[in-house]
Amino acid sequence: MSSAAPAGATHGREARSSGSEATEIEHDGAGVGAGAEAWRTVLRLFLEGEARTRMHEVCRGIGLPINAIKALLALDRQPPASMRELADHFGADASYCTVLVDSLEAQGVARREPHPTDRRVRSVVLTPKGRKLLARARVQLEVPPEGFAALSAADQRRLRDLLVKVAAADPVLGASDPPGASVA
């Protein structure tokens, strides 16, 4: 990747804070810098690499579409979830979530039930079948891609430690996942 900045680009550092530590992200105004390059590589690995292919294979193998797997993951992280919470999680409107939950119920992997604290609201919870399929999916998704074999055991531990640190600083993940938690 070229680190040459376009004419007129401003070089600098963007201040970020996570918890009690203030850090900086190196950039040149055009998204070039070590942090931006690392992030582009993570995106490329996830969106174009073996992870994307594996996700499709896992979904075919358990008979659920990707949006269903994502919904099961969301329901597993914050049970029970109201329809509104699901819509907010997906950045979707309520009608999308109604169709999604209808599909999950038809497949027997989730069900609607009264919300524990507000009887006007319906919650969506995983069924035993949903938990079983999600566990199968996680086992398959959490096997490291072949590219990890290019790293020594020490490099793999270092990468793990760095990614756990980044995940802990993420404003969405940091509050919900303990270090080393399953992220599939």
C-alpha cells in the first residue's frame, strides 16, 4: 500500500480516548496511516477473504441465511430482545424485523414471548434448536483461517492480544464482551 498522500492532505493524529487512556490514531487526512492500513486489512480479510466464504458455507450447512445467523448472535448476546431492540441493532425498520422474526419462528430457532418487565412488548428469545444451531455455527466460524498458519505461535498470541485490546476499546463491543469472548 502506498503511503503517499494526495496533494493538500493534512498529516496529523486524531485523538481518541478509551476509558482512562488517551491515544492517537495516525493519519494523513486521506485515511493513510498504520491504523487505517490495519483496519483496511481486517475489512479485506472479513469481507473478501476466507471468512466471507466460510460464513456462506456455514449458513448453507445449517440451513439458515446470514441474516438469521446475525439475529441469533444478537439474541444470544442480549436476551431477551424486544423487536425494537432488534431493529435498532440492525439499523432497520420494524417491518424488516417482523419479517425476520417471522422467519426465525417458522424455522423454529426463535420465538416471541411476553417481555419480562413490560407486558405491552414482545421479546424474541432463542429456542433450544436455535441455541444448538448457533453453537454449531460458532464452532465452524471460530476455526482460524488458513492464513493464520503464516504466523508463529508467538505472533498469533501477540495478534490475539492486540485484537482483544482493540475490541475492549470499541464503544459497542467493549462494554458487552469480556476479553477472549466468542465473537463469531
